[in-house]
Amino acid sequence: MANLKDIQRQIKSVSNTQKTTRAMKLVSTAKLRRAEELAKRSRLYAAKMNQVIAEIAGRIKCNKVGGIDNRCFEKIENPKVVDIIFVTADKGLCGGFNIQTIKATKKLISEYKEKNVKVRLRGIGKKGIEFFKYNEVELFDSVVGLSSKPDKVKSDDFIIASIEDFKDGKIDAVHLVYNGYKNIITQELHVNKVLPVDADQFECEEVQSSILEIEAQDEEHMLESLVNRYVQYNMYYSLIDSVAAEHSARMQAMDTATNNAKEMVKSLNVKFNKARQAAITTELIEIISGVESMK
Amino acid sequence: MDKLKLEILTPNGEIFNGDAVSVTLPGEEGEFGVLAHHASLSTLLEAGVIDIEKEDKSVESILINWGVAHVNEEKVIVLVEGAVAIRGDSESAVAKALEDAKKLINDIADSGPAIASVSARIESAARKLI
């Protein structure tokens, strides 16, 4: 039988852990609410952005001979160099949240490696960066601190390098891997190809009767400017989505941890009571046998 | 008077959604006004001030740093990158909005002469409110 004091100490330590995990869960719940709200508001922008870009791109595609003359909308058959951007959290203790993203990234890398395509890996978030550094996978560049506090300006600065390289023809595709928020208990892994933009999704629309004539060149110029913003926005959205997902994952992980600690305290209490009973029984036997021997 | 529906959205959420009598937008090729039933058009906007005239004749000014306007007969959708609405219930709220607006202007490093006129305009818009 374990020592009574030892068990008591163990119970105390486990209930302290439980307190910590519960506090972390509450913090995550509060943060999740805010992050979720932000993501929700931002989705409105995404919907309108898609609508505007689809309309303009569709118009150019269908009305202009030769379609859209922009590298961002071309289909690139045999890519030589591709960018893979992954977004993980800066902190752990959130279940399988980070490892899922890492696994998906690894899979994508090996797929490209098989086809002899050079991969430039760009990382956001400490956990993913640490993982790839530890495994000696070369990172093209990396940012820490952006995934826990998404900032539009910083995220724009980060993605613009990829956009410029893509337009210059240095790279042939840009992929974005992140774990997004689906609902409070599930996260959804996204592996998105942000560049080139798939032009097939744009459909020809009927020309509205009231449309003001605009020079085709103007529209192309507009599309050029829009596609930059579109990709930048996608990057930013993946960051806010990832934050929401991170908090929901952490909330869940901490909830499970709290429950486990509770179970553990329960079983330790049983153990403690048993040990106490055993001690009492031993003492009683000692007394009784002492009395018996005196008879 | 006819009204048009106006939506102004930033990546961080809606900044204006409602009816307006007219709206003046800082287009890339010059300022233009939109009334209800305007013909469809899409155009880029540059840094400047959007003036919204509401039904009660009051004018609300919103400073933007970049945007794209999508106009059709019923609706005007403006997608902007960064925006600050010059509004507030109290003097201090207006002053704070003005400060935010100035910060946003300073972030727009390029287009030199345009900045001066924009900051003058937001100040006069703020003065009207106080």
C-alpha cells in the first residue's frame, strides 16, 4: 500500500493541474468568441470580393479575344518551383491542431518532390517552424508571432513576396496550408492553391443593359490590382481563421484534460480511502491482538 | 427622393450598411458621385474620402486608403482595405476618429499632394460634427 502522505500529495498536484487546465479553457473560450466574431465579419468581405472578381474576370474572359492576359489566371502545366505557406500556432497544448497542418504540409511537399518540383517552404507560426527545423527541412523564410496576432499589414508584407515572385515567373504556384475553424468542436484543414487563380470558375455573364463602357485595358488593370488584394486577403483570412481554430482546439484539449484530471482525482481518492482503511484495520488488529495476548 | 443601398466593407467587417441618397467616391480617375439607379460600373478607388449623403441630409465621411467600387442599379458595394468613419456621439469620440484617420493617412506613404487635401477634408468634416 502506498503511503498515505504520498497519495495526498499526488491528489493535490493533480487538482492543481486541473485548475490550470480549467483556467486555460476559460481563456480560450473567451478568445475564441472574439476570434470567431472577427472571422464571421470578415467572411462578408470575402463573399463580396469573390463576387466582384468573378464578375470582372468573367467579363474579360468572355469578351476579350484570347481571354485574360495575366499570369495569375493562367494554367501552369509543369510547375518548376512552388511556394508552400503553412500556418500553425505559436503555442502548443491544443491537441492535434498543429500536427495536422504539419502532416498536410509534409504530404504536399513529398507529392511535389516526386514530380521533381522544387519547393520553397515559407512558415508562419512557431510550432510548425520548430518542427521543420528539427527535421532539417529547409525553410525559405519564416515568421513568428503573426499567427497568434493576425495583422493585415504584416500579413500583406509576407505574402507580397510570393505574389511578386509569381508574377516575375520565379515560382509557378502558391499553396496555403492551414487549419481553419469549422465549428466549436471541429477544425477543418485547408490546402488551398491561391495562385494561379483558377479561371474556369468564372462564368460568362450576360452583359447588363445599363453597363457603362469601360476600356478593356482599364478592366485588366483593375483585375491586376484586385488579384493582389484578393491573394493578400486570402492570406489574412487564413490567419484569422486559424486563430479561431486554434482557440477552439485548445478549448477542447483543455476540456479533456480537465476531465481527465477529475477522473484521476477520483481514483486517487478511492486509493487514499482504501489506504486509510487499511491503516485503521492494521491498528485495530494490533490493539485487539494486544488485548488478546494479555488474557 | 430615391435611395440607393450602400455597403462599405473592410477585411475586418462592415463599416457602413444602409440607405443613402447619394455617395461621392474617390475614383482612380477622379471623384465621382453616384445616385440611385446609376448604370453599372466597377472601378478602383484611391486614397480619399467617401461622402455619404443620407436621407436626413446629413453627410457622413469615411476615409479610405484603397478600394474597389461596384455599382449597379440597386446597390453600391465598396470594398476597402482600411477605413475610418468620421463619426461619434461626443466630441471626444469624433476627436478619436480624427486621430485614427490621420494615422491611416500617414500609413499611405505615396501620393503626396493628394494626402494634404484629404487630411484637410477630414478635418473640416470633423469640425462640422463638433
